[in-house]
Amino acid sequence: MAIPVFEDERPYEVINGQIYYMAIPTTAHRIVQRHLSTLFDNFLRGKKCQMFYELSVFLNNNSAENKNINKKGKEPDYLIPDILVVCDPEKIRRNGIYGAPDLVIEVLSPSSAIHDIFRKKTLYEQLGVREYWIVSPYETSITVFLFQNDDKYDSGTTYYDADKPRNTPLNTATYTPYITTSLYGDDLKIYIKDIFADVDLFEEI
């Protein structure tokens, strides 16, 4: 499914009937998104779970596949994550994902940070996304939120590359060469240096 656009071709998301234009990705954003997509795609090939990027996730998983409007006569609510992993094939439709992905990754851009960290995090939590990553190309960090038994995310853990220590309070950061997912544990080790490779070659203006 193509990303929805208006006549000015800016992609957008719909939340509670409200349209939110998506930020134009920076070079660093696209590099990190490409690296993560490749790492997940290589590992998941031939497995039950599937990786997608920039595919619509409809917030009401009971919506009919071919329905173009919601009960209020507006477009159905949906988000378009940078990267998502879905393990239930019944949630995968021809025009997007209906129901909670198992993993969602959002790569921050300066103009989208508040939207990703607050508004979308809340919606992913309500939808029941098991694991949510917020990846910052500028801090070269990954913050991981895990879904708990009380249907809420934990407080999150922020990971930095152990080979690049920084002046960050120890109680707010974890230094490690790689991170794993709740889906596959140590079977899938994603090295932080691979996520952010080449990001510092381009200076943002």
C-alpha cells in the first residue's frame, strides 16, 4: 500500500480523526532506517514473523479491509511506523496491518520527536504493541519499552554503544555492544555500531 498523500504529496497519519503530517526524513534518519530494516529482514527471512517499513497500522483491528471511512464519516485512524514486525499473519491485509504489531520502531527526526515519544507511544501502548523502540540518530541511542502484565509499558531502557562511552548518568543508560528483542532473545543480536554506521559522515544543517 502506498503511503497516503494529499495533493501536495506530503504523507500523513490520522489519529482520532485528526490529520498529522509526517516529517520529511533527514539523511541520518534514512540511513538508520535502512540499516535496521536490513538487519531485521535478513534475520526474519523464512521465519513466521515479517518485517515491514512505512506500512499503515490501523488502530481499529475490526475495521473492514475495504472500508475507506470510519463511523464518524472520516478516514480510519492509522499510524505509519518507520519499521514494524508482525508475527500473526491474520493481521496482515493487502492495505496494511489490522491490530497490534509485535514490535514497532520509530526513528526520530528533529521535527517528529514529540510526536513519536509521546503521542505515538501512548497509542502503541493502548493498541498493545509488545515492544516499542525509539531510535535517535543524533544521540546514537535506542530506548526500548516493553509491554507489561498491567497493559502498560515499563519505564524504558536506553542503550548506547559500549565502545563509545559518553557523559550520561549511569542510572539512565545501559552501555552494551548489542541489543536483543523480546521476540527472539539472544538468537537475534543487533549490534549498535551497525545501526548507526555512517551516520556521522553527514552533517545536518
